[in-house]
Amino acid sequence: MTDREILMKKLSSYQFLIHDLRLYLDTHPNDEDTLNKIKEITDKYAPLREKYEKSYGPLTVNENNTNRWSWIKAPWPWENEEDK
């Protein structure tokens, strides 16, 4: 597994956890522990996302970027080095 894949796996895990905790808050809106956990995970997620975007480009097309097409310059998922 490449560094890029490892980083993406971590980012995906954090995104899933944040989303899941927010869904939990739909039924438990006053749960302070969950709110604190979301902040904790978000604080871990932010530097990883910044690292990924600095190394590999934006994660989504909506990111603030001077070149709106730069997100497509990276290899597509099916363009793996192992496949060449």
C-alpha cells in the first residue's frame, strides 16, 4: 500500500466516524461527549487532509483553488502504478 493510499484510508475512516457521530446527534442532540468526540476527530482529520492536498491535490472539486481543473491532474483510481 502506498503512502497516498494509507493517508486516504485514514481520511476516509475519520470522515465516516464524523458522519456517524453526527447521525447519532440527530437523536441525542445534547450529548456533550459526542460533540467533544466530533471536535477531537475533526482536529485529527484537518492536518491529514491538509497533508494530502499539499502532496496530491484537492480531495473534491469544490475546494478553493486557483486552478479549478487541478483536481483531475492526479491519477484516477484505475490508473494505479501496479497496473502499468
